[in-house]
Amino acid sequence: MIISKRLKKDIKKKLPLWIASVVIAIIAWFLISILLYPTVSMTFADVELSTDITGSSASANGFVLINLDVNKVTVRLEGNRAEIGDLKSGDLEAKLVVNNVTSRGSRQVEIEVISKSGKKFYVKEITPKIALVTFDKYETREFTLTPKMPNLNLTEHKRVDHSGYTCEPSTILIKGPSAQLDKIERCDAIVNSERTLESSERINCDEIKFYSSDNSPISGETLTVLDPNVVVNIPVVTVREAMLNVQFVGAPSNFEKSILKYTLSADTITLASPSKSYVEMPTSLDIGPIRLSDLDLNYSNTLQINISSPDLINFSKLDSVTFTLDKTNLAQRVIDVNKFEVTNGKDTALYDYKVNTTSLPVTIIGPSKMINDITADDIVAYVDLLSVDPLTDVFSYSVTYSFPKHSQVWAVGNSSVWIQRKLKR
């Protein structure tokens, strides 16, 4: 116990001396190391590479840094121990040495390392020492929007009228690197939500996507849509198939049009209406007309499709069809007609009207089994002067033919006779 107390007393007495000795030793080691080894080499990993190019020639020429293949570097420094002995990676900054950048594109750029606090040192090695950098200019361009609704469903007999399937606004402004903007061929305003529509709607788009000319998606990471608030207009119409019905004119009153067989390049058309219901829409649409006297055995013609109703839309985008007469079981022959009837002459109380033409060849068409049984006596050739106000006493006018005994025969071609007008005595 006595020795122990003495030891404690001795330690307590000498402790300040021991501490002072340690401090003196550390200071002495530090001074000796500085005096004997003033230069030290140190390696720092994970030094952040700055993307700031402010003040460089690239910045002065309006270019920005778009892409960089290096994020961090490892650097080996050499310098005065007193100057750099306490440096850490966070005290250093790696920078790009950007000189003479006058055009956009990719290039290799050297990397330098400096002290954030201004300490001096010699850079012995930087890994990597070169970075691949892409420079470009930011521009703002206008692009047309295309509406897209991939999850759209429609009720029965309903379709989207793509002529009114639009975006509001129809264009957008996009800011980004010019090289990236050059790639954009199409901008889609997309509504991703699933909808089942039976009438027209306006829906806010969920996102805007960009595509190249080969329909490859383009990343929007470096692109900014200046006003992304876009509404998609979805016009929904009712649709119905309608048969195309050819109209024939100039036929005798007893003519059986069912004898006319023909083919059309399209038999039906799709009609659409924004206001009519399915049951209110027509089941057929008249086209033509075709004058019966034009219909010879080799007749073929293009008929225009015209829709006069303001409530109907030609949804097939079918502007015309080709009509071809089916001449199966039909035949034709020529008969000379020498009897003519003049009707509806003007001022018949004062004038007599007489046909001066003695004979006229007429081409007739009908069923092949009966065409040879028809004679000139079966043909009524009349000249209807209802709409004629002759300026001379001799004039030419067209002849119309009918076949009172044969309802499946018609005359083709345009023929006329000379008419003489005489005062009655």
C-alpha cells in the first residue's frame, strides 16, 4: 500500500513533464521532417470533375457542355508538406481546359486540377487526363403535335374522325441542344389513360414523346417543353355502311332498269355523322347519273361520289368508283327509222312542224334472245320541242326513242333530225 501511494504521488508529480516531453517530441519530429523532407507526394481519388465552362472560348461562342464521359479523376500531387499536408479530395477541383471551341460536336479536352483554397502544388499525374466532351448550342424550335391515345375504346358503330383529331395548341416550343432538335421528326401528345367513348371529348395529354424519322424514340432528358399543357380533341362520329346505287336517266317510262347488270369498283361506302344516330343514317347513296342513251355494250366510266347532306361525311375517303356494264346476254343491232313524231311545238296554232329527215339509223341494245325480233315498227321516234324557241324556220333537234312493246330495250347514241316550221294557211 505504501509503495502504491508513493507511485501515484510520483506519477502525479511527473505527469506534466511527460506531456511536455511528448509535445516537444512531436514538434521536433515535425520540424525535422520539414527541414529534412520539405517536399511530399500525395494521391487523391474521386476528385469531382467540374462541368462549369464559364469564361471559356466555348461559353464565349454560345456553346454549352452537353455530354461528358468523365465524372471523377485520381490525381497525384507533389508539394511542400506544410502547404499540402492537410489536403483532402474535397479541397481539390478538376476542371476542363477548354480552348478554341468554335463549332459544335465532340472533342477530347485536357483536365487540370487546382486547389479550391489557392494552395500551390505540382500536379504529377491525372487519371484520366483526357475527357471526351460534346459541345452544342441550345435553341428553341417549334414542332407540330400529333395526338395519340393508345388505350382508346369506342362503343358500337362509333369511330374517331381523324380529320378533327387534333391538339390544342397544334404546335409546341421545345428548347434543347441543336443536334438533338435536328433528330426530332415527330412529337406525340399522348393520353395514356384507358377510355371508352361514345361521344366527342377533350382530354388533357399525359406526356409528350419525341421520335426520329425512323420512328425511334428520342430521349427528352436534355429537352424542355416550354408549355406542356396540351389538350387532345377526340371527335367521335357514328358510322354506317351504305350501298352505292347508280341512277339512270333518260329512260322510257316502261323501261325495266333491272335488265342493267353492272359492276362497281366499290359497292359500298362508309358514311359518318357527328349528329345522327345509327338508325337515322341512310342505307344507300345515289351516284351518277348515267344517261341511258350513252350506255353501249362497252360502256365504262368513272362516277363521282358527292354527298350533299351537311350531316354526313364520306368516311371512306372514296371520291369515285368505276362503272362497267355487264354485257352478258345482251346484243345490239342497227335499225333504220323513217317515222318521226313532233310534239310540243311552239305556237302550233300558227305553225306546222315537219321532219325533213327521211331515215335515221338507230343502234338498239336488248336481250340477245329477242333483239332480232324487233322491227322499225316497234320503235317510236319523237322530237319533243317543249324547250325550243326556234329563231329560223329550219333547225336541227335531237330525237328520243321508246319501245312501247319491249321494256328491256334501249337506243344508244345521239341522233337528230331536221325540222321545218311553216305558217298555217
